[in-house]
Amino acid sequence: MSEEKIKDLEKQFEKRIERDEKIEPKDWMPEKYRQTHIRQMSQHAHSEIVGMLPEGNWITRAPSLRRKVALLAKVQDEAGHGLYLYSATETLGISRDEMIDQLHTGKAKYSSIFNYPTITWADIGAIGWLVDGAAIINQVALCGASFGPYARAMVRICKEESFHQRQGYEIMLTLSKGTPEQIAMAQDALNRWWWPSLMMFGPRDDESPNTAQSMKWKLKRKSNDELRQQFVDQTVPQAELIGLTVPDPELKWNDEKEHYDFGPIDWEEFWQVVKGHGPCNKERMTARKSAWKEGEWVRDAAMAYAEKQKTKNLNKAS
């Protein structure tokens, strides 16, 4: 393809983005656009799958049958979200095996939040309330992403995430009305998950290498800092309502700007976790690699069955 033709296609592509048209898999797109979506969508898929691990080991230890069933349903939802997103990413010409290999080799990342341990039952509440709450704020904006398969996947995922957030908040509400030990456990969980939840939105806008381009292509509709501020403004009143204290001595309401001012984030901790030096990075990857290896026979059996059914259907048709 000539350079002139490529420039013409790029101009047409940019106009489509400006008109808020959805870009579909078979449409022409710049290679950088494709690669940017592969990176972000696969990272999102990996986060859903790895995100099952901190909560999965609490299913058998949940305090009641009701809690067990609800948590099991949530973890199952997260597996489904990963499958939606892997499938959507495959439309860009990358195989699922390649994406999984990138995760296992460290080439692809997942959300830093899932490298923190779940020490008590209250952590499950904090994850639902804070982590899924942060995810909703980020993902509602993604429902308007320019790439069609991603935007459509996010519509369903956001609906299910809203259930997860309510589930987590209800756990924290119940604990906050309990014994002094339960109240202390809820406060301790908030103390440990608050700052990592703020880090979930990514680095500051002036230090994010991908934000500007993602905003231009309408992969993102709001910047990292805008989303982080929205999360703080939404979550602080929720904490106050159930009698918990956000662990930030600099937190205060700003009448002039009509939002909460909050203290500095420990970005050194964020980058250490991203680089693989968080509390549970090695544990998470060991668990994922082990699950992938142990599940190989299931994948092989499923493929063999699918091939058998395909052959059977072809024989019937002939």
C-alpha cells in the first residue's frame, strides 16, 4: 500500500473517531491503534482473571452460606468478564494463547491492586466496595470507547460490577454495625485498601505515557486524574455514612472546587508493585501458571470434542 493511500486512510479514520463512530474489527485502523487496544484490552482481561485469586480462597471461609454463594457468583462473574475481554481482543488478530503467554512471561501487565493480600473477611468487603467501585468509574467511561467489541463488552461487565460493589459495601455496612472487633476489622481493611485503590487509576496524567493518545482515539473518555478525583468524591461520603474513617489526614472538602482534596499518593510503592515487587506478585503468577498447566487436559478435551462435533455435522451435511 502506498504512503499516500495510508495517509488518506488515516485521515478517514480520524474523521470517524471525531464523529464518534464505532471502529469494528474488519475496518481499517492504524497499527498503533490496534496495538494500543491489544495492550489495554488484554491487560483488562488479565486483571479479571488474576482478580479471582485474592477472593477465591475466601469462598470456603465465608461466614455464612449466603456469603459463600454470593462470593462464588462474583468470582464466576470475573471469570466471565475475562472471557468476554479475551474474545474481544482476539478480533484484533492476536490469539488467546499468545495473550496468556505474555501474561505468564511478564510482558503483559494486570492491575496492581491484585498484588495485595486478603488477610481478613473484611478485605472481601473492601475489594467489592473500593476496588470494584473504582473499576466501575473507569469502565463506565469505556462503554463509550471507539472500538466496538470493547465498548459492547463493557456494557454487560459494568452491570455485573455494580452488583459486586453493592455486595462489598453491604459486607462493610454489616461489619460496621457489629462488635468492636468487627468494626475494627472493617476499619483496618479500609486503611489497607484505600491507597492501592487510588493507584488503580494509573499514574498521574503528566507521567502516563499512554493517556494522551488513548484520549485522542477515544479509547478513554476521562484522564487518570479525573477518574481518581471522581472516585474520591463518590466514596468518602459512603465511608462517612457507615462510620468509617478514610485514612488520609489531608482529606478535606474544597468548597471552591466542589470536590475533596486528598493527600499525596505513594507512587514509589505503585511502581514497585507494577515492576513485580508487590506483596503477592510472585504468588499470583505462580498460581496462574499452575492453573494453566493443570487445566491443559480440559482444554485439550474441549478442543477434541469440538472437532468431533464439527466432523459429525459435516458428515450429516454431506
